[in-house]
Amino acid sequence: MFHPYAMARGVFERPLGGHRGPIGCSIISQEFYETDLSRGFVRGYSFQVARGLSPIASANGGSVGDRVPWGREHRRAYGERFDRTITVAIIGEDLPEPDNRVDLDPALTDGHGIPAPRVSYRLSENSRRMLDHGIARAREVLHAAGAREVAANPLLRAGGWHLMGTARMGRDPATSVVDAEGRCHDVPNLYIVDGSVMVTSAGVNPTSTIQAVALHVADGMIRRRS
Amino acid sequence: MTPERLEAKRDLLISVLDTLIPADEEFPESGALALDHVLAIAGASAEAGSLLARALEAIEEAAAGGEARGFAGSSVTQREELLRRVERSHPAAFEALVRHTYDGFYSHPATIARLGLEPGPVQPRGHRIEPAALPDLARVAARGPIFRRA
């Protein structure tokens, strides 16, 4: 699993000052985070409203990638975009899929002949519907806020690569790899403490959750030692 | 064509950059502001240098096949038409040329200042954000939690 990311960017008539301030998430909404089957998919996503584009990103199109045209149209087009954008990111909750996995590459090896890991990922139909729903809502939000145009990137290839899953946590050894305290069901005294124990990806960046799980596992280690 | 040859074609490169981002009332052409960045990138990265050199080579070839005045001596319309042909025939190399030109132009302190920003590191100066009234969140607060209970 990873975090499929889509992005919608509105362009407004007036300067917004959005290129000032931190680059991260300014506003978060989890209005569509929980499952509502009437939407056509399970689980949901977070909206992350980001600040405006920097001078360079304004020219090159940022994550949407629609570069300002070069030539005599350039200055006018750039002036209509710089300092006039709001970006809404949609970060979806990915589910485990049989085809999405990490295995050993049959051909690629390192300098010692050890096979390299191979990451296989294909966006699931559930995640595709989730992102499409998010893009449609983001368009509504941006237009309601006064955007004169909205452009979208349906899937950021360079974003959201938070690798999670493949060693899920659970009580049943038949359906999980580690127990509730990170211990492998099948290998004594082997702990797994990272994003691979997550059961779904959640619709938020995973670091805080991974840290909390790590502290929980560490507490269990200490308790068993004493 | 190596990055050194790119440097040797400086005059042509300046003309190309000026065509990509022409001057207006407030901003100079990009040849004056982006040139050093484009040359630095070509020298720092063999891949970027190769792409940029290929783009310039294609422009030079296309210009040689046209009127005797060459690229710099052509009208703005002719230069843009020629560049559009190269953009179609050498998309990867031309994309690199445009991207590095934009990067160089819009990271130059003179451009930053003209955009109304202060060049240089933001910290410790920080940003001046005008105070604004908070939106009315009473309706949202009244709805209560919408997340799933664990």
C-alpha cells in the first residue's frame, strides 16, 4: 500500500499571498474520511489544503504540471497564475491488494549478486473511485471559493510513496504476520516495527502512527524484560 | 555537442532564452537572468548538459535550414515558429531547456524582487502575515465528531 495522491489547483482573480508561510498542510478536512457506500468505494480520504505556489513552481506548474507557456504569452500567463493559486490535495486510504507487493527482482542484483527488491503497485478500482470523488469535491470547493479555473492531476506519480503493509498486525496467525505488540507469529523473538505492520494505509501521512506503534511495541519489550 | 560547446554558443543561447521569456515593462529578457543557471546546470549534470546541448543543436540546425540571417536575426514570430518545430521534433531536450530556463529566471534575485518578494532565506526574517478574522466554525463545532469511534 502507499498513499495515492491526487491534486486540484484553483486559480483566482486576486492576489492571495499564499506563497508565504509553511509549505505543508494549512487546512485539513476529513469530511469524506469514513466509509459511505453511496459514494461507490470503501474507506475515504483527507483533503489537505496547501499554500500557493512558489515563483518557480508557478512557472513549471507545480504538482499539476501545466507549465506556463513560453514565448510572447509567457509574462501575461505567469502574471495570471503567480500568487493566485490554492491547491487541494486528496490523500486516499489504500487497501491491501494481492497484486501490490514487494518481492525479489528476478534479474536485478547488487554488486554482490543479491537480488534487489522489486516494488509492484497498481492503483485499485476502489482507490481510483476514491480519488475521482475527491477531485470532484475539490473542484466544487475551489469554484465555491471563487476560482476562475481549476486544473487537476488525477494521480501524482512522484507523491505519496509511503510504503506500508505486507506484514500486517493482527491476532490471528492465519491472517496476519505480527501480533498486537509487533512480535512475529511464526518466528520467536522477531519484531517488526515500521509501516509494514499497518493494515490499511490510512488517509493521512503515516509517521505519527508509526511512531506511536513503535512506542507501544517498545513498552511491550520493556514489560517482558522486567 | 558538449556543455563546453554550449558555452561557445552563448550568443545563440541568449537569443533562445530571450525568445522563451521575452522582456516586458517590468521584467528583462531571460537571457540576462537565466543564462548563468542554464550553463551551470549543463556543467553540473551530464544528463542535463546533453539534453540542453541537443536542444541548442537542433535549434541551430533548424535555423541553418531557414533564411540566411540565422536565429538571432529572425523576427520574433519566425523564432517562435522555429522553436515550436524543435519542441515537436525534440520534446525531451526542449522540455529540459524550458524547465531550466524557468528555474534560472524565477530563482534569480532580480526576478524575486520584481515579484514583490525578498530574495534570500526566509528565516530568521519570517513572513509578515496580516491578521484576519477567523471563520465562523460554530456550525462545524455543533455537528460534533464525524470520525469513527475506535
